[in-house]
Amino acid sequence: MIENKSILIVDDHEMFRDSLAFLIKKSFTNTFVDTGESYATLVAKLRSSQSFNVVLIDLNMPGMFGASTFEQLRAEFPRHCLVVVSGINDPEQIYAVMRSGANGYIPKTMSADGLMKALELILSGVSYFPMDLIARHTSTFSGKGETSFNGQVLTAKEDVIELLVAGHTNKEIGRSLDIEEVTVKARLKQAFRKLGVRNRAQAVRVALENKLL
């Protein structure tokens, strides 16, 4: 159970901001939620002594100019868990913030239940990106059979990466593919080696940046 967390929501739409704060407090026990309405407020709060487990950021608010501003934000605050919450479901924008180091991208069009599930994954340390949107513009491992990256052939066995990008845990990946969790770990290790990465977050970024999914 996720509890005793600290979350910052920065969005200039007061109704959405307050509704999201209420939903988070209702869904996660003893969770502190702070809010802001502009980029200046966001930066001021991140520079303060207050620590946040997750920072939820709208890309379109006063002082915020899309992915380019997010990149500056990531450069100044490399250790914070920065997640975009946006009403713009453009795959190119998702790729852009992914390349800028976002820990997740949550569409405002998601249901309340879906949004809380995505946030729960992020709070547990798993990156979340909307694969349903991304998949409309890319091919999947299973559809291509195989592809290559840095001279390494990626086969259908790397379907674990597709599920990883979708935000699934090892246990959930195992259930989806009907394989043991130990097999999931082995396949992830093999895929990480081929992608030249060390962890889940790096694998997600490389997969999306190079449109391997």
C-alpha cells in the first residue's frame, strides 16, 4: 500500500488541480499534497527545503513552454521524480519529454482510476508512459518479428520491454506472457545488455527514443 508520500501538483487550471489533489488524498493514506499554479511557483517549491516523492507538472501554464522548459527543469533538478500531466496527447510531445528525462507522462484524459494506477506505479519507482497512444504511431516487437539496435538483433522475446514501457512490474509481465518472474528478470537482463542500459528507466528511454516499440 502506498502511503506517507509527498506530492506536488503544479497546474494553472484550479479545478483540475484541486480535483487531482482530492483524489490523491483519498487514494493514498496519509499523503501530503502541495500545489502551485505556475513555472515560477514550481521552481520556488523545488528549490525550497520541502522534499517531494513525485512532482506532477502541466506543460502548458504560465512560464512553461513545453518540452524545452521541461528540459531546463530536469537539468536543474536531476534527482526529482518529474512527471508530466497533460491534456495534449501528442506522441511527439511524449517522446520529447521522455528524451528530456521525464519519469512519466500521464494524459489528463485518463479515467480517475487509471490515473491513480499510473501514479501508484510511479510512486513505487516504475516509469509510466501511455503505450496506447505511442502504439498508434509505432510498430510493436511482436508485429515486426525482429529489429536491430547498435548491431544487436532484438527479437519477439524483448516483448518484456514493451510491457516495461507500459509500466508493468515483473510480476505483471510474467502474468501477461505466462512465464515465471525469474524468466522475466532473465529476459530483461538480456534486453538491457542489447540496449546498452543498466536499469528499467534507461531501457524505457532508449526504447522510446529509438522507436523500438
